[in-house]
Amino acid sequence: MAEFPALPLYTDAYLADTRHLTTEEHGAYLLLLMCMWRTRGCALRDDDKLLARIVGVSSRRWMKLRLVLEDFFLVADGQWQQKKLNLVYEAVAAKVEKNRSNGAKGGKVRAARAKALKNKESLQAPAPSLVEAKASQTGSKKQATKAKTESKESSGSREMEALYSEVTAASGLLIGRLEKALIKAWLDGGCDPQQDILATITRLKEREEIRQGKAPLHLAYYNAAVEEAKGSKKPVHRISDAEARLKNQRLFDRKNPEHWRTFLGNASSRYRGDYMSQNWIIPSGHPVFIPADIGPDPRVRFNRSIPSEVYSEYAAFWGWQQPRKR
């Protein structure tokens, strides 16, 4: 989590500097600013592969975007920094520190007053009866049990957040694009976090970087391999046909053009095309289909799974890659 979760956006100044940008360039610029804000030191490494992944585009497309966007940044000593963003960061840090200091002073005053009031009441209060003493002991036990339960839940939450961070590092995906429900399903299915999940993701990512020159774009790519690594006949929990019918979901058929049209939506909407490119997977909780991997994002690479009639409908509007001519 970022040290300061909220990034102030001064809209007048932003629009004055960026009205010449396209919609895609606006999105890329804002993603760079937000990730920079979340990074210690408020700077990003000058690594084109990393920056392309942050922006969510191919390396080739990033090199075109870079020519426009690097004018907004100070690129030096292997880092990308933004002068205005650094000034805002310093201002927020100073304000937080001031509030923290004022809060500490106020807390000491309130604590002193509460202690004085408690001492005064204890001098005036009568001695507790035997029944009251037992009730107090019972209340203390309940509070201790509750505190122990809350501590256990908090510990479990911290462990999950740590695992999410490790999966992020191993897969190279942004944490916002992780299918956390899938990670929980792996754990519920008996997968070991280190041996089954992290080791498998690291191995397959390295293999695909050698084969394709880039890492898989979605966590669902690793699902089958993680299940196999588990070494158990008990699969990761999948929604049964009966459960799917109850939830009004069904299996996605890659050969069915109507399934593709239902999933993709309006072909003439550029906004829809941009959204689908950033979310090229059927996620958990989809209102129609059971979660599934649907092959590569066609903006990055030609997807042979998409029927030809669907490809011809969407390709021109959404900028999909065409098959290579032999």
C-alpha cells in the first residue's frame, strides 16, 4: 500500500498541460503518475519493459508513447521523476507529519484528563460486591477471547497481503490486476504458497519470456500448472454445472460467435475496446460466464481462438492484430 493512498489531482493545471494528448496518452500518463506516487522515493526505474507493463501496452506501442510522455518527466540517472508530483508529495508528507504531531499532543492531554477523572471516581466509588467482581472477571475473559480472535484474523490478513505481494513480484503483474479470488481458490484447494504457487509462476514466467519475449498477461494462465504442481487429485475448486446454473453462469465456448459477442459488447465503442484490452480475461463474478482464460489480447498478438466473423467485426474498431501473411 502507498504511504499516502490519495493522490491530489489539480485538474486546472493538469488540463492546461495535457489538452494536446490523446485519450490513450492521458491514460498512460495518469498510470505512470499513480504508480510513481505509490513507489518509495516517488520515482520509477527507467526500464522500458517495466514502464510498458505499468501502462498496460506492448513494448512496441510503449516506444511510441514514450516519445510523447517523457517530455512531462525528468529522465536522469536511470529514473523517471516528475517535478510537480514531487512537490505535491512533499506537501502531503509535511501536512501528515503536522497532523500526526498535533494528534499526539492532543492525545497526551486527553489521556491525562481521563486518568485524573478515573482516579477521582475510584476514590468515590464503593467497594464492588462479590457478584460484581465475578461479572467483571467474566467480562475480562470475553474481552480477552475477542482480542485473541481479532489478532488471529489480523495475522491471517497480513499473511494474505504478503502472498499477494510475492505473487505480484513473481508474475510481474500489477497488484491491481491480480485475480485474488483465484489465489484464494489455490490455497483452499491445498496448494502450498511457496512450492506450488510461487515456484510454478516463476518457472512459467521465465519460460514464456524466453519463448514469447514477454510474461503472461493474466494470472489464469498459470492455473493448470499450479493444480498439476499440487500433486493431488483434488482440483482447485471450480464452479460445478449445477452451481453455474444457480448463479446464471455458463461455460464459455471459444467456437461460439454469440458467446464472444456477449462477452465483448459493443464493437463500435472505442471505450469498450480499451477496457477489454486492459481486462482480457473472463474474471470471477462475471454475470454470464464461468471464469476462463481466452487466449492472448488481440491488440498485442493475433488470437486464433476468436472466430473469423467475430474478428472481422471488431478488429478494425478496436485495433486488433491481423494474422501474419505466409
